[in-house]
Amino acid sequence: MTPSSSVHEANEDRAHPSMMAWRVHEFGPPDVMRFEQVPRPNPGPGEVLVKVEAAGVGPWDGWIRAGKSVLPQPLPLTLGSDLSGEVIAVGPGVSDLRPGDQVYGVTNPRFIGAYAEYAVASAAMVSKKPSSLTHIEAASVPVIAVTAWQGLFDQAQLEAGQTVLIHGAAGNVGAYAVQLARRAGLRTFATAATEDIAYVQGLGASTVIDFRTQRFEEMVRDADAVIDLVGGGTQERSFQVLRRGGKLISAVSRPDQRLAQYHGVEAAFFLVNVTSQHLAEIAGLVDDGKLKTRVGAVLPLADARDAHLVLEGVRPRQKGKIVLAVGAN
């Protein structure tokens, strides 16, 4: 190789920079994931390019990898949605963010692209990172906190003084739902396992029900809403505790409309819609000390397949949100 050709190749590398990313070329179990060198993306209209410092791992990432997403997912794709990092470039039409901003949020409505050293994100789906959080902590927040917010206030439309039953209250979404419900002045019943009762009480639930030893339908009556984060038989039994005209809101599965009609209630499944506005409000609450985060296992980006083995139950899971550390934190 001549000196001139090596210089030419170096210039080409700078003109077409690459990065490492976790790619899926076929749907399946975690072993379909490939850690590959790919071209670094460029932001289009309404988008920003983020140097990813940390990426959250959620069950929806596993559904996408396995081909079970409710959204169309053309292959190949880069996994991941939750992220925290630094804006390094902005696309046309972006006026409220600039290079150097520390942001958190999600990538796009398809929930892909974040398990990478750089990710393009919709400017409408990120916001300034909570200043009190590290990037690893911030990457754990977006999808689960906004899901909790939207379930309580956008979907169930709950107001101070009303009663809500939150299932799966010690889980990632449930923990935020309990905190947000307490802050909103709701009377909050919550279900949790025996070992999680003290934790959920500490988050502010009015009454915590041990689902292993107690039946919630014997303890809750005329609730204004149920936030279902469990599904299955728990969801079906929940119709019994609602007042007529109450609402059953599920983030996990579609409720039985015949049961809803029989009990005279509304019942709906929803997909989270992460917006800059929601993220900004949540960041404010975090920085004011009104919302606590809970990070679980932290793995390097190169170990993302191990994180998916945890999602699949192949490896043991600790409490809290799994996060991939991409850059220095």
C-alpha cells in the first residue's frame, strides 16, 4: 500500500465514520443478535444525532428481537430505544436542541436504534437529561416513567382524591406509577410480592396487598381505575373492583371487552407515546427529588446479548432496570 493510498483511505474513514451496534438480521432468540461495525447514521429533518452514553434494556426490546412487536419492524435493525447521551449534530428543523446538550429519551416510534455508540433520535422524543442523574440512571427512566404517567393521567384521567389499584407495583413501571399517584393525591392500592411490600410502601402506596397471601378483590371496592401491569388472570379479576364507569388500563395486553361491558366499565390497552413534554416534566420531578429511579444490572454495550438472556429468564434478574453502559459515565 502506498502512502498516498493509506491517506486516501483515512480520509474516506473520516468522511464515512463507522460505529459498533447490536444488529438483528433475522428474528429469534438472543443468539441472533450480532455486534457489528456499521456506518454512523446522520440526522434527518426533525432528528438529532446522539453520542450514546447509556441505553436502557426493556422487555419490548426482546419482543422486537423475537419478531413479536406489534409494530412493523423491517430487517435488518439495530435494537434499543431508551437512551441518554450528548447531542453531536442536529437535522433540519430542530430549533430547541443543539450540539453539546445532554439529553435522554427514546429513539423513534419504532423503538429501535439505541444499542449503539451513536443513535439518531426524533427531537420530539428526547429532552434535556435530569441534571441530578448520571447517564446510566437517566437511560433507565424514559419508557417506564412515561408509561406510568400516561396510564394514570392520559388514559385513566385520574384526579386528586380518586382511588387507583396498581398491579405489579414493585416492577419498573409500577414503581413510577405508585410515586406519581401519591404525588397526585390519589388513594393508592398496590399489589406486590411479600418481599417487595416494604419497598412499595416506601414509594407511597396507601395500602400494599401481598398477592401471594391476599386476594385484592376482597380488599378493594369501587376503584376509579386499575392500572394493569401484569395481565392474565389478574387482569380478568380486576373488573370486580371497579365502580361502574371506572377504567381498566393495561400496558401489557388487551382487556376482554365483553367483561368490560358486563361490569359497566371502560377497558383499554395502550402503547406508550414518549414526548419531549412528558420527559421534561418527569426530569423536573426527578431533579426536585419527587421521583426515585431504580437501576438494576449495568452491563457494557458489548454484553447486550447477556442482558437479553436475563430478559428471557435464562439468567437471574435483579430488581430494577437493566442498562447498557456505552460511553464513560
